[in-house]
Amino acid sequence: MAEAKIRLFVDQPLGSGQAVGLNPDQAHYLFGVMRLGPGAALRLFNGQDGEWRATVAQAGKRGGVLTCVEQTRPQQMPPDLWLLFAPIKKARTDFIVEKAVELGAARIMPVQTQHTNADRIRQDRLQAHALEAAEQCEGTFVPPVDELQALDKVLATWPADRHLLWCNEHLTGAATVLSRQERGPWAILIGPEGGFSEREQARLAAMPQVVQASLGPRILRADTAAVAAITLWQAALGDWR
Amino acid sequence: MAEAKIRLFVDQPLGSGQAVGLNPDQAHYLFGVMRLGPGAALRLFNGQDGEWRATVAQAGKRGGVLTCVEQTRPQQMPPDLWLLFAPIKKARTDFIVEKAVELGAARIMPVQTQHTNADRIRQDRLQAHALEAAEQCEGTFVPPVDELQALDKVLATWPADRHLLWCNEHLTGAATVLSRQERGPWAILIGPEGGFSEREQARLAAMPQVVQASLGPRILRADTAAVAAITLWQAALGDWR
């Protein structure tokens, strides 16, 4: 059986024979935009029960019901990796969120630093963007996107057992540094385009959880650094082996 | 002395005391848009002589002359890495070019595969985009962007001594595969969103220069795959150590 093309996130339990009710937006998308009718197949995921093939049981203008048929993909959780980054221009912030989902981050945390321009983000928009990235890239997990928090506050309550990779102009490359580290709870911190303030740098350097490493001899934009750092982490300590 | 903020690519020799003539576009940008006047400082690079501090000697509406003062950054050539990719939507193609420049690729080669939608690209626009990426990221090298070529043709004359990393669903991760390889001339091949045709796959698999590896268990968009693959290559065999 060919795989159904349409793939939808639903915030409901999925299981064999399970009925899934649709909200008006979902009904409009499936029946109005995509023109599905009763009996048509699609794929569902909810972030925890894997991906399921479902069929349309009832189609209406403002709602409808789907029936789960069989699991088509097991749930795939990412490794325990958080991505902290200072929001930049909208397009590049969207990009960082999209790439973090694709590459397999477990939590996305926008942080405000002393040199961050943004003093607010649209958390709901970024969360929707993360969901869309998972829908399009066959993912079964949607990382939560936190509200913007001050970096100082985040660091003040940083878990004792969670390593934090700080990519800066350190002498040793991230691949080498990470190859000497152990698996477990990790996070990656990507600074703002203007860099961290001296106070922030001193604070980070003093934290025992912080691991410093370089991302090569060139200057990378924040979005590039985020992708490169997640990639190297996944290859060394994540699930890319 | 504070570093001059404005950074300009010029297609002319740079050296101590060298006079650099400006074309009308450059004169408009420097004197009209950025409002530089005689004596003002800026930075220049030409892709081969490093970065130079220069000052405005003459400013005119349709031209002008700059004088090179001193080298502010040595020329930094990337490792001998080509990036081959199948062009996708405009924004993502631009993105691949920008990231290849930032991460340090020596040559950018758009290729047409059996499942590539694009049958033409704007080579001049992509080359200008590469130049702009180098200007903005403090790079001193601008990789050439080739015209679109058929992948078949490119492979038919592939250099015997150049390895080609083909990222697919191979069992072994790229970091592990690359850690067993030797430095030298390399290239990375990123397929179209629809994947390579069976014929293309058979051809690639039969080439002794081809090295297969995986980019993890998730499905990556072509632009993400390009950044991830260059990152892992740079960390293992390039200049990121």
C-alpha cells in the first residue's frame, strides 16, 4: 500500500481503532483544502504514539472523525538535548527552530542576552513552526518551544547534571571536545550575533557544567552555528552513530 | 584602531599603497548609500590577497579611488571541498550557497538530477549571493558557483583522485565513515528532495571514488543535509580541528 501523502499532527491519543475528532481548522484543511472524502487515508502523529495510518470516517464543514488503522512508524524520541539561542531576525529564528526539529533537539529555549535585540518572541508562532517542521520531515516528535527567558535566570537554576556546550573561539574543535565527553543530559548555547557580554562570558566560564569548543576558523552566523553544533553533538553523543 | 565596519569585495589586486578604482555601483554604495567621504576607512578583499584596510582617496558620483593601507587579515583559503547539490526552491538554494560559503567550501556546483525540478538557475545571482555571504561573514574567499550541469556529465568526468561523499541511508554515520578517510580532494553530493533515481544510485554505488554515509535517523531537507555534511567533513578532514 502506498504511503498516504497527507500527514497531520493531532493532540489526541492514537491507537488501533481509535476515533480521532477533528477541530474546524483541521476539517477545513483536510476536507476543504485537500479535498479528502470518506474512506480517504492520511497519516497522523501526536508526538508520543508514533505515526498512524488513519481513514476518514466522517467529513463535515466544521469537524469530522478519523479512525486509526495501523501504526506506520514507531515513536522516535530525540536524545536529551536542549537548544538555547538568542533570537535574531524573524526568518533566521524560524530557520533555527525548523532545523532544531529536523536534526533532533528535545527542547528549544529562546534566551535573552545582554546583546540580544529581541525583547519578545511569538512563542505560539514558533511552536506552530516547530510542529510544521515535524509534519513535513516525517518526524514523530515536536520539541516544546519555551517562552523567551533571560539567560541569567536560566543559568541561575541550571541543572547540576546537564552539560552545556558553549561554542566560542576556544582552541579545540567541537568534534574533538565532544568525543571526550559522556552521553547524558546536554544543551547547546548559541550566542547572539554581537556575542556575549564580558559578564556573561565570565559567568559561563565559571560554571562546571559548561564545556567550551570551537566551530572552526570562520565566523558563522547564529543560525549556521546552531545547525553545525547540533550536527556535531548528534554525531558524537546523540543518535547519529 | 577600531575595525572599519564597511567591507567590500573588489575584483582588483590589493597591496600596500595600491590604488583601487571603483565602478559606478561601488561608488554609489560607498558614497551615496553609506555616505563615506575622502579619508574614510573601509575594508577590502578580492578573494586572494587577504583583507586590507583602505581609505577613500577620491569620491565621485560615478567612480572613485581607494588606497590600500595595510593588511588586516591574511588570505584564508578553504580546504579542497566541492559541494554538489540539486537546486531546490529559490530561498533554500540561496541558503545552501550562503552556508557553503560560511562553512568553507571551495567550489559550489549545482547539478541537475533525474528528480530535480529546476532546469535552470541564475548562476550570476547565486554567485552574487556567495560574494555577499563572504562580505558579511568576514570571509576572504568567494567560492565559484558553477552553471547548472547534468549530474551524469559531472560524474562521467569525475577526477580519479577526488572522493565523493554521498549521504544516504547507509548504516554507518558520516562522522565515523569520515574518521577513517584521508585528507585530500573531496566533494559532497546532496540529492534532490525526491532522492536519486535507481539508475543514478547504481552509478554512484559503482564509482570507486564514492564514499557512502548516513546523516542520522531523521529525514533532513536538502539544505539541512548540506550544512550537516559540510560540518562533519570539516570536523573530520577539513580545517575545523
